[in-house]
Amino acid sequence: MDFQYDMKYRWIVGVVGILLGSVMASGLSNAAEKATVLVSDLNVRSGPNLAHDVLFRLPSQSQVRVLEHSAGWLKIEHDGRSGYILDRRHLVRVDPGKAENSVDVTAALKPLKDLRREADQLQEKVKTRQDQLAAISRKEQSVLDGINAAEKALDHARRQVRQARAEVAALQEKAAEIDRRQAFLQEEIRDGEAYTAQRLVALYKLNWVGRVHLLATAHSFYDFIDRRAALERILNQDEALLEKMRDDQAELAALIAQLNTSRAEKHASELALQQRMDALHSEQAKRTAMLAKLRSEKSMGNAALHSLRQAAGQLDATIAAIESAPPPKPKTAAARVSEKKPPLENGTVFSGLPVKGKIISFFGPYRDEKTNLVNFQSGINIQAERGEPIRAVAGGQAVYATWFKGYGNMMIIDHGNHFYTVYAHLEEVFKVKGDRVEKDEVIATVGDSGSLLGPALHFEVRHRGEPVDPLKWISKG
């Protein structure tokens, strides 16, 4: 529509210019002055000077056409012949009126004025439409920025939910351990109480008989010493038993207090989890609404495609920067030893896809069905269940592991020899920049961060920064 407005405006302006020039030229040429000869036999000379020859003579009342004024002379034309006559009032009367075939310029310009007015109106429409497109572009960019912000907020909410769930699970395990310890202590205390009751009965009987009587009935001095030592051992054992019972009861009281604290913490964590779940659902609803708007409006589809191209360009720049930067140092000695493994070679074949799923878009140029625009896919998209483990297709080192606009959570692995693999739309990321990665090691899980396709993995293979078809690297078996 805007192109049609612009072309129509240009056509009208061109027509106006051509017609105006034509009318003005025609008007000027056909509206030449007329003159009437006032004397008989007026000499018509070959030049504007009395020295020039007389070409012919004009009778009185002859009508001539004035071609030009030249220093007291008139160049005239009469019956197809032209020449010069003296410009004197008593000789000739110049009439500036129009000739019979002259053009009325004012009348001719009337339709041109209408065309110019229409051209101005069209120009105003073009400007208005351009302003509308600029406003739509800003609106589309605002929606895309809003989706990116919603993606990041959703990712943050999911991280908080995972953390809260882990805290609740840890508190549940802690409470279960306290419960087990409490049950064990209670059983110990019950056994101790039963044994203590028996010992109290024995001590009561001993006190009733008397310790002196027990020792006095010894048959010999050795028997006396032996009975005394045995009695002391029994009394010491009873004292130790009572001490253990007191310790068990004190530990049990502490465990009960700890259990109450743990239950309170668990309750608080569950409330926090619920709040984070509510926030997560809110962010999911926002994102769903924005994506629905994005999918429903063609203009938004164009903007989304443009945004994807921008993100792809930024990814190219990021990988180029990684290529030119020195590799990060491994964090551990084990990683440094592992780093000495041979790098990826050209012609290496991966044993399979990095995740179990279905390939839904392939490497190379494609035409967007909604916008009918051609774009280039620098990798493949694999549809999979959320949380499905993603494995590294080869060993290497993580050189990028964070959020990337348009791709969500993303990881780039350097495999050596200028080979890189890219994993995007991740849910959980288990590696950080600088970590060593082994072949088939789980590095992340499938998510939908930055994805317009739902849970999926965007996977790329790059060599010297240029994308190559990943399927050429995957074993057919």
C-alpha cells in the first residue's frame, strides 16, 4: 500500500511537471504579439538597420506577427515571410492580444492544479502511513522486547521454583532424619527405663539387706575383695546407665525443638514455593499472550523474523569474538589433563543427536509460511519434552553459558580446531564458562527459553564461525 501511494505520487508529480512545461511552452509560443501596419508601403528589411536591403513592402492595415523586439526594430512575420520593420508608433501599432490559436494558460492550468492538489494529498497520506509504520515498528519492537523480558522473568521464576523445591526436599529429608533419630532415642529411653526399673528393685533389696551384710558374709578375704569390686562395677554401670538416659532425654528434647524449627522452615519454604509458582504462572500467562499476538499478526511475524535475523547476526559476532579470544583456563588440574585430549577433526561423525526428539526444522534457507519471507536456518530445531537431558556430542570446553537474546539460555562448546557446537532454548544449565565437557555428558535440559516453537533444542555446528549442516555430522545409524 505504501509503495502504491509513493508510485502514484511520483507519477502525478511527473505528469504535472510535463504538462506544466508543455502548456507554458505552448502558451508562450502561441500567444505572440500582433501588430498592425499604419502606413502604406512599409519597408521590410533583411536586418535591424537602414543599411540592410528591403525584402518587401507591406500595405496599410496589414496584420503581422511580432517575433521579437530588437533596439527600435521589430522582427515580424507575414504570409510566411519574415524581416525587420521600424518600431515607431506612427508606422505600426503593436497589439499584445492573443492570436486566434493561442492557449489560455490559466484555463489549461486548472486540471494541473487539481492534479497537484491530489499529489499533495497523496504525499500527506504517504507521510501519515510512514508515521503509522514507524509507530507499528516501535510497537512491534516493544512487543518483542516485552517477550524477551518475559522470557527472562519466566526463566528466573523457574530457577526460583527449582531452588524452592530443592529447599523443601532438603527440609523434608532433614525432618525424616530427625524423625528416625527421635524414634531410635525413644526406643533407647524405653529400654533404659525398663532396665533402670529392674536395677532400682535390686538396689532397694540391697539397701534392705545392707551392703555391710553382703560383704560380711564373704567366705574369705579374697571373696570379700571380689564382692566389693563387683558391687562397685554394678554401681558404676548403673550410674553410667542413668547418665546415658539423661543424655538421651536431653538429645530427644533438642531433636523435638529442631524438628519444630525444621517444620516451621518447611512451611515457610512451601509458602515461598507457592508464591514463586504463582509468579511463574503469571509470567507464563504473559508470555503466552504475547506469543499469541506475535503469531496472529502478520506485521508481528515480519518483526519476529527480523528479530531472528538480528539474533543470528549477534550470535555470529559472539562466536567470532570467541574465535579471536584466548580460551578460558580450566579450573582444575583434572580439567587441564583432560584438555590435552585430541580436538574435533573435520570429518568426525557424531554418534547421534544431542537429545531424544523429533527434528522439526532443518539447516538452510526456508520460506516463512506466514510472512512469505525467506530466511536462513543456521542449525536444526529438535522438538523434545521439557526437562529431557541434553548431551554433548563431543568433548570440549564450555566457552559460553548464559542468556542470549533470541536464543534464551545458551551454551557454546569449543571442540578445538575452530569447531564449535551451540545448544539453545535450555531449561537448566549444568556447566559454566571454563568447564570441561566430556562426550555424551549431560550438560543441560530441554526448555523453551527464547523459543517460539515450545520446548525444543536449537543445535548448531560451526567451523571457523560459519554454520554447517549438523545432519552431515550425525551418524545415520
